[in-house]
Amino acid sequence: MTAIPAGPALLFCPADRPERFASALARADGVIIDLEDAVAPAEKTAARGALIDAELDASRVIVRVNPVGTPDHEADLATLSQTDVRTIMVAKAESPQRIRRIDARYTVVALCETARGIAAAERIAALDNVSALMWGAEDLVASLGGTSSRKPNGRYRDVARHARAHVLLSAGARGKAAIDAVHLDIADTKGLAREAEDAAASGFAATACIHPSQVAVIRAAYRPSASDSEWAHAVLRAAEDEGGVFTYRGRMVDEPVLRHARTLLHRTGR
């Protein structure tokens, strides 16, 4: 099954702005071309035509399609059948039964962004055609009748934090990748860096973003520091001479810690 594009920064791009496709691919690790909320209903047909005409590196492209069960979803898949893109992000994913029935040629990134979607995340992650889960805060809060996913200080409210953790755990339990939600305040680079650093440390594979300026911030957050990389190399070398649990630089080291070190080196190489 095709995984999400390699690299931690996935940039959203409206499907009705084909002139941005190439620059988005040049700036980010992967691009999520959006046929759903980013495109007005009256412009969706033209956006689909632009997607058919575009020359894209399909291995680095995910197309966000409209929710399963809507006429727009069927039109989106008919469009993609005329392209090389085979990874889709299903907006407002809620029904495991409907997602299971999606045409087998497509690999699915399930966007759990409503109360029903978050509640079904474990069952959605268990589907064979699902390669990754993503979560979304704003649609989630809207589905609950709320008005804001964040507190005045910019931190997520508890319900959003719970949803984020639940999607990460649901994906991880099934060996699937998890993608962290976008940071809507483009000017808040400190907040984005804080959340992306937490995402990387917690186990998210990538963070989605909405502006090219956010790509460098996300990449830096996922990139291990020189000291972290040095520690990872050193502790793995030390483990070669040990038969089990041992102490290194004053810290107990066992297999979970060695797995942390291997992950750091993987990210350093990526």
C-alpha cells in the first residue's frame, strides 16, 4: 500500500489554482490538492478539469476529495480515474463501511474531523485500504456546536487535544501513519513550531500546513538536533556491547529507548 509522501511537511493547495501546483510541489515534501472546502461549489467542475490537465508527480500528491456518499465524491473519483493520482484524502471520514467500499485502486488517508469521525477512528484505521489518518480541529468543534478549537492563549481546548491523541493512537495501533492538523494562524510561527515539535516527539509522521512559509518551520521541528543525533548514534553503538538493559550517560536504556534512537536516526536521514 502506498504511504503518504516522504517528508514531514504536507502543503494544502486549492484544486482551482493549478498555477500553484508546481510551486507547491517544489516547496513542500508533499502536496494535498483540495477539491473540498478550498473550492467553491460553482468552481468544482473547473477545478476537476484543471486536475486532469495538470502534470503532477503522483507519488508526492494526495487529493482531498469530498465526503463519501455525496455526488461530489463520485465526481471527484471519476476525475482521478483520468489521472495518475492514487492516494486520496477522504474529507469528514465517518463511516468505515462506506470507506471500505471505495474503489480498490485508491489508497485512503482518512480525515477524521467530526465527532462521529473521531469516535470511529479506531475502526477506520483497521481498514485495509486506509494508509493513514489525519484529524482536524475546526470541523470537529463545529460538529459539536462549538465556536473555537483554541483558547485565547492559542493552545488547543481539551476536546481538540483528546481528538488529536485519539487519532494518533488509533493509527499507531494499526501500524498506520498519522498526520497532524494545520495551524491556521500563519503568523504564529512559534505556536506552529511548538505543535510540530510535539507532533514529531509524539509519533506523528507529518504535519499538514496551509502556507509555504510554514514548511520550513515544520521541517525544522521534525529534524533531530545535532545533539539528539549524536546521542542516538552513541547509544546504539553502546548497545552492541550490551546484552540487555544497561545504563548510558546516567540513563537506563532498554529496547523502547533504542527504538527512540532508531527513529531519530531515520528522521535525520530523511
